[in-house]
Amino acid sequence: MRHRLPFAALLVSLFCAAPLAAGTSDQAGAELANGNRLAAVLRTGRNVLSSNQDLINDPAIGDKGLTGSVFVAQVIAAYTAQNGAPPVTDDLSEVQRRLTEAQLSSMAEVIDESQTIFNAEGVGFKGFIPAIFARLVNERFAEKMQAQARVKVTAPGNLVRNRKARPDAWEDGVIEGRFRSAGWEKGAPFYEEVQLDGQSAFRMLIPEYYSTSCLSCHGTPAGEMDVTGFPKEGGAEGDLAGAISITFFR
């Protein structure tokens, strides 16, 4: 069962499920809403990490005070400001609470385990950028959720910088056959019920696009080395940059 949803689905609020295509099962509808929540929390975490880059990369400050608990408090505040309610509330379903709490605790653990990097005096750019943060958080989340759920940030094959982020066959097919097609509605996610690793699974892919802040590393001139030591891709604001891939096993 395959569906494409309007961009408004990405802006789903804390208490409202995204609009569903005709014929969508109740289970798929719940999984779609849960996937949108996970993507929203992950994006908030990346944004908070980005907003702390000047602090993290300040060579004159030792202890930055950016512990896991401080970081998660910032994530909760940012999410609440954007969505009108915190990511965890009393009326969440058991599944929603488990997924969200696992994601937030993964963020706290990754930040706490990175204190030596953050607090290195005399060192400027630490290399702990949002992309690395997201990958580490997603890996920790997968450990917590085991065979229940996965989150991954991937990208078109020609834009992948880390081998762990390479799209699998399903992700590549959606990116190349749908997200890069002229007729695809910008921002519309794709979801499908599939067989994966011998299990029934709900998979969804949410496209992401370059914003102005991305272009210092991914913009022009193409081939010029960015601050992380990778050649810039020559991207422009609004170009397809990647996708958040979410899987729920049944």
C-alpha cells in the first residue's frame, strides 16, 4: 500500500495525526503519526545542536556546561515553542511515550558521552556537527528499541558522506524514483507497508532540503573543501539534501 501525503503532514501537531490517504489502515495511520513525531523530535535535536556550535567550538572555554540533561531541556523547550506542547505529555499512548522517551534519552546519552570532545580547551572546531549527532542518536535509539523501530538519516547516493548513511535499495528507489521526479510534491513524505528482514514493516521516508545554513558546507563552489574536510556539493537552497527514514516492525 503506497501513499503520498501533502506537505502539511510534516507539520503535524503533538495531538493531531497527519491526514491519511483513502484506504489507510488504522495501524498505518498511527505509525505515520508516530513517525512524524520521531522526525520532529530528531529535527529539534539537530537544531539545538546547531545552535550550540559556537559554544562547543569555543577553544577558550573548558567545561561548556552542555550536559545531557541541559541539552534535553533545551530540546524540550524548543519543541514546546514550535508545537505548543512538550514532546512527552500525560495523554500519549504507551507506544508514543516509549518511542519519544527512548529518543530523548538517546540524545542525553550521546551528549554526555561527548563531554571530552566538547570540553577540550585550546581546540576550535570539534567536528561534532548535527549530522554526526543525528547518526549517533539514531544508533542509540535502535539499541533501545531493538526489533521495534529504526530511524536513519540518509541521502541521495551522490551526496552521502558517511557510508553508514547510504540508502538501502528501498530508500534509494523512493529518493530517485519519487523525490527526484519532477511531479513529486515538495516536502511530501512517502510511506509503504513492506516485508523487511523477513518481517512485516511500515516504512516511511521524509524528504529534507538544503536551507541557507546548510550551504556553508554543502553549497558553492562545488569541490571546495568545507570546514569538515569534505568537498562542497554545489547545492542550492531548496535542493533535495536527504531524507529521514523511519521503520516500524510489526
